[in-house]
Amino acid sequence: MSSYKRKIQRNMNRAVSTMLVTALCLSGGTAVFADQAQEGASQPQTQTPVQNQDTSSFQLFSDVKSGFWAEKHIYKLASEGIILGEAGKFRPGDSVTQQEAITMAIRFMNLNSKLSSGENAPKELVIGNYFKPYVELALEQKLIDKTEEIASTGEKEEWGKKPASREWIAKILVRALGKEADAKAAAGTSTGFADENNISTAARGYVNVAVQLDLTKGVEGNKFNPRGNVTRAQLATFFSRGGEHVNPGYDNVFEGIVTSLKDDTMTLFVNGGARSFKLDNRSVYFTKDSETKASKSVLQLYTKVLVVDKIGSAAYVEVRDANQQLEKTEGTLLKVLSSNHKILLLVNNDSVTYTYDDNTVFLDQNGNKVQPDSLTPDSTIEIQRETYSVEKKPVIVQIKSAIVNKSGNGVIEDFDLTKKTIKIREASGAEETFKYDDNTMIVYQDQVLNNLGELQKGALAEFTVKNNVLTKLEVTQGIERTVTGTLLSIEGKSLISFTNTNGKDEIKRLAEKPYIFIDGIAEPTLDDLIADVKGGDKVKLTINPEEQVTKIEVTGRQSEAVGAVSVVNYVPKYKALTVVDSAKKVHAFTLDEKTKVEYNSSNPTLEGAESLLTEGRRISLTSIGDRVLSLQVIYKYEGTYVSTDTVKKKVTILQADGSKIEVPYQGTSPAVSIYGKTSASYTDLKVGDPVTAILSTNQDALQTLAVKKTMQFEITNVNINNSRIRALGDNVSREFYVDQATLFGDNGAGIKVHDLKVGQTINVTFSGYTASSVQVVKLTLGKVEQVDGSVLKLKKFDGTSESFQLVNGVKVVRNGSVSAGISNLSDKDHVEVRKDTDGSLLVKVLTSMERQVSRYNSLTKELSVLRSSVADNNFRFPINDDIYIHQGDTTLSVQSLKENDKIVLYFNGDKLIEIEKQ
């Protein structure tokens, strides 16, 4: 019984009694089993306005307010003539009787034409006279079984007036959908509900099928409540959604492609012909994947739409597929033969002829209508043909590019410095993209700018184009722009001077609080900038319309590292420093208020450093000429561990320059600090371990030997206020501060604490228990395209390929098990690739699940799939913009997935990463 045919008999409905009209208010839907709170319908009395609601549409029933949870299904079935009201009311919260439910099932199945007198209705069942023909036919159609119904009816109960229970409705609907055989097959399987023992043995298979079809989600507490009563609104929703699984063949329901939208009339291409419908204030609009009423604007040309007709008017309109049913072909125009409506196009070096008609629309680059004869040879043309008819007629012919010579004014919308293109939105609203070259003149406030990159989007400009190339662009409104140069000086925190790329010196005012970015410095200030006529910072400056510098980004530095030296003398009055290097050569430097100092203090100052600059003190510094930019009083040595001599009480460290240094310690053994290990000692050290030897204040003894250790974590929490991170590593949750750490993004650029996000993988390098650096790890997702002994090649989500060299080793994680090498990888695997802390490649194989689509709920943004079994509770998945949904190389929207589509879901742990349509 998967398909039914009949004529809807509306006239008989007008003559029924009040009780009978009430019965006709009923109809169907999946929510019949579910508690309203479970179905997102816990507010059936609310009158909250619905977004995008078309307020001109009429209200069908006075007690079904706009935004009511079952509104869509009530509108649909009322438009189909299946349900009526009583005195303009639907009474959605009233319970349904068994004879009313049977009546609705027969009408839902489109079997009214088979109704007889009802004289053969069973005498053993007490039934109202109006309902006897329906019950009689229901017995013939095996919707109900006489013996079952007699056995389940109490001695003093009237079968017809008995409230329809949830499990009884499950049986009726499953049979109405032609799923009786499926129910019998599932009769012995557990339903998975907590109150399964309360479900009748005979009803268990029907409940299982309803669950598998996603027609029921149960009620609170994972219960089914089989004896619970069904309301009118629930039954309406139940049958409406059940209609997704059958084709009842109603004679006033049409599904087709929108071919015309004009003058409040919509025309559909249906069954090889055109059918038009009036759109008026009685029309209501919905989409397939939403329960919420939409506006008329959801209707778009060439999309698939379902219409319920009411004497030529569209009473109910539902967008079934929002994707335009068009295919695009691009080529070079050879000729337009307007006399016989033909276009000759060069496509992939082949000449192709397309025949158009009077309905074909011709557009220029800006979307304006033009005549076919206005198309010029050698122009690039895009032809959009419909895919719903055999002819595949061209419906839109648009010029993509043509020879252009023009002048005008507009807004700079976008530009691409690599492709050398600029998009301009003209005063008319039309957008065009033009190429520019090295001869293009760019003018701003009577200045000729070096390049387009100094401008910002949104600027007003006048332009001239010759032979498709922008020859002049003059900005006519104050804008934000960027310039590059070398920093010369910063005066009083109000003026900044620099040399631009043309070698000219410029002076600009500083904004009150300019944003400063210096790679490797977390919260830089003006004092961190190096301004010097001999070698200041290379900078990119952002200048606002008032010609104030609002942002300073350091792009390069030219300072010289002097290295380790010893203090000979320091004169605080003149800030004069004399040092001697390892070759016994003396150097003289000058410190100033901008000199950055570092010593063993969390709050170092120049005054504090001066007291340490005594004769013999070891320091390192960087400078430009004789000006000291930074000075570090050596309080630590870095290198790799060599050995510990417990007799001489010395630790030997191999430094980066190849020299060894012996650092004495006091006490019985050196103090050792290793992250993640309590009570560490020198016996825990291995030769070659990277270490930092932190010295005492006098630089004469080891204070702590801190081992450098890099660990990989997944961030679970970021506390921006105190720079504290919580992260998971090796299934252990840890917390640590990053206030003293240098932070890097996955591209190596410096970032700040607020740039770290939950879910990111990070490599944290600890010096002892202090995090010294944090690096966001680059994660690459894709499908294995090629794998051999030396390279792994992935097809990424963006369609490009990326290869990974395996010279540093590779580990493969599959279902929690780790194996070395790539022998168990295949080109069927979908994976996440990242580098481990040791530089080896870590390949995590995504787990997969094959399912069929049930439906997408656009309100909760959840995709439901058909369960693999009644015990399968993992069938609803949140959908976000990061999930890659595709078929082959074509990216899809979640709304394009249809019921029963076969899909494969890929997971990284518990997180859904990818959905592949088969």
C-alpha cells in the first residue's frame, strides 16, 4: 500500500454534524508519538512573531496562532482538503478517538472513492454511523484487524470513542505507509525505550519501524509512553510527515519547477507542461527543512516547489529544493543568428549551437537585460540551461567579459594584488571587475600612490577604463590606507616619521591609541618599536581618513646581536657602558630610556639593571651602532645536558656555539625541574636533553636546571584574563600559564592569548614548569590520494592536494591503536594529518558511519539519519559551517541532502568532520 489514488470529495464535508466536522479536523504527522517538549513544541499557546513571516497571509484557524509548532502541517492538510475546522477552530490540544483516527487514515491514503455504505461494519465494535464506512474500508485495507480490536476493547468501552493511544497510532500509520512487513520483521527487536515492558508485544514491531523512520523520538526520560493519548495537532503532524514516505496522489497537489514569477502568479513546469497558480493573501509559504512559516521571497526561479491548489490559487506553497535546476556552460561567442534564434559558442575548442526562444533572458556583466544582437564576438558568455525538460532550453545568457571602454565613479568593493584586479560598485548598483597594470595611475589627495594596496575597501573613486584595463583611479573621499617604510623616530608619542618605499621621508600624527603588532611580543607598546635613522624597524602603517596612524605593524628588524660580553664599566649619569668581548676587544655603548632590559625578574627596569652592571658581570646585548636596543644580564645558560660531576659539584652544558660550560652548584645535588614530574633529580636527565641553567643572583652558582620539554595538547579552556590554559594531553587534563610564553599561530606568525581557541592542537615548550612557547599545530583534513614509502598525498576539502614527506617517520592512529609506518593506510581512508612534537607525521584515520538521511531540522540545525537498529541512539548530529559536505568534488549544502540519500559520516573522535553523499 505504498501508493494510493483517489479524488478528494470536498462536498460531503459540508453536511456533516458538529462531531463529524471535528473528526475531519484531524490529519497526520510524526510528532504524534513525541512529547511536545521533545519535538520542540513545548509552547503550543505562544503567539511569538515568526521571522520572515508574510503577515498578509490569512489565519486558517483562530486557535492555531502564527508560530504554533504544528502550524505547517495543519496548513498543508487543510489546503489538501483533508482537514476542516469547526466554527473557525481546530482545537489542536484535544485528544483523538480511534474512529476519528481511522477516518483520517483513509482520507490520508486517498481512498475515499472506495467508501461504501458501511453496513458491513462489525457489529461487535461500537462505531458512530458516520464513521462506519471508514472503519469498514479500514478492515478491507488491513489497517486494523477485527479480532485485535475486539480483544483490546473493554466490556464497557465503546471502540469508536476510545482515545487513540500512541502505540495504536503507531500501528495504524505504519500500516498506512505500507510497512507491515517491516514491522513484523522488527517485532522481536528491542525498542531501546526505558519503558519497553509497557509496550504491547503486538505493537513492538510497529514502534520499531516508526523509530527507524524517525517518526517518533519518544518522550522525556527515553520513554515511549505507549498508553498516552494523541492530540489533534500531533496526529496532523504525524500524517503530514508520514506523507514524505508515500505518494497518495491527491488531485490538487502539484510538484514542479518554478519557470515564472510575475504579477502575483507563479508558473510551474509539471509533468511536461506549464501550470500557473495565483499567489494572494491566502497563500502561505514554507520550506521542506523548516517548520517555520516563511515569506514569499523564498520562491526563486528554477527551484523545485510543491503547491496545493485551491481553485487556481496556491493555498500552500513549499520549497522542496532551493537549488536552481540549471546547468552552466561557459565559452567564447562566435556568432548570434537572431533571425533563427541560434547562438554559436566555442566550448573546449568545439563549436556548439544553442537554440533560444522568446523567454530566454540576455544579461550583460552587471545583470542588466540586453538584446541578443548586442552580444559581440569573442566575448566570454555563460549559458544557463534548464535541466527539467528534454529540450534543456537556454533560460539565461549572460556576458561574463567583453571589450570595455568607459569612465565612471563608484565604490571600491574589493581588489586582488596578485591577479591585479579591482571590483567597483557603480552608482547604479552594478558591480564590475577590471584589470589594472603597472601603468595604472592611482591618485589620492593629489598624491600619486605607490600601489592599490595602500587603499582600503569602501573608498569612493572615479575611474577610467580603456580596452578592459583600468588606466586611472582617483579616490574622491577620505579613506583608510596602508603604507610601508622604515621607522625614523617617534616624537612625544604624537608624531611618527618614516622613510617610504620611494625613499621620501614623511611625518604623520599618531592616533590616541595606535594598535601595535610585533611578532613575538605579546602586548607591544610604542616603547618596543625601534626608531633609528641608521636602521629602524621596517613597518606597515595604517592611516585613517584624518591622516592619523592607527596601526603599526613591524615587518622586519635590522639590529645586530653583540652576544655575550663582560662589563668593564658603567656610568649611570651618562648611561655609558663599556664591555669587553671574548677576544679581549673593548666596545663602548650608550643606553637610553628605550633600551629593553632583562634580568632574573618578572618586572625588569633600567634602574634595576643598572645596579647589576658591575665590573665582570656577564651580559648580552643587541644594538644599532653604539645604541643599545636590548640588554640581558646573563642569569641563565641554554644548551644540551652533558653530565653532572657530584664530586666537583658541577653540571656541564654544551652550548649552541659548540663550547662547553661548567656551572657549579651547591648542596648534595643540583636542583632539577621537569614539567610533569615531581621530585626530579639529575638521574632523570639524559645526555642531549635541552636544558636551561638558571643562575644565582651573583652568576656564580646553579639555582635550577630546567629541562626543556615539548608536549602536545588539545585546548579545552582559555582564561584570557590571567593567561591560563587548560588542555588535554595523553588523556590527562593540565593547567598552565602562558603569560611568559611566546605565542605562534599555525603559520608561524605571532599571536596573542585571545587568539587561542578551544579545540586547537598546540605544542607547548616548557622550561621546567614554565611555558616558554606555544605553537598552534596545523591540522590538515582530507582523503588519502597517494601513499608510498616516502610521501603521503592528500586531497583536501578545498579541492587542492598536499603532499607530506615521511623522512622523519610516521605514526598512524586507527580506532585508538597506534602503529608505525604507513602499511595499513589506503586510498579509501579519510584522515587528519599533523606533526607530532618530534617532527614525525601523525596520521589519524577518521572513523566512518554509513547511514541514510532522514531529515534536516533547520531550527535545531541537526541532521537525523535512519537508525541502524532500534537500539541505535546515535542518529542526530549537530551541523555547523566547519563540516565538509560533498559529493565527489562538489560541495553541497546540508539542505540539499534528501530523505533516503546514502551518506557516509566521518568523525574525529566524537566530532563530525565530513559528510560524503554516495
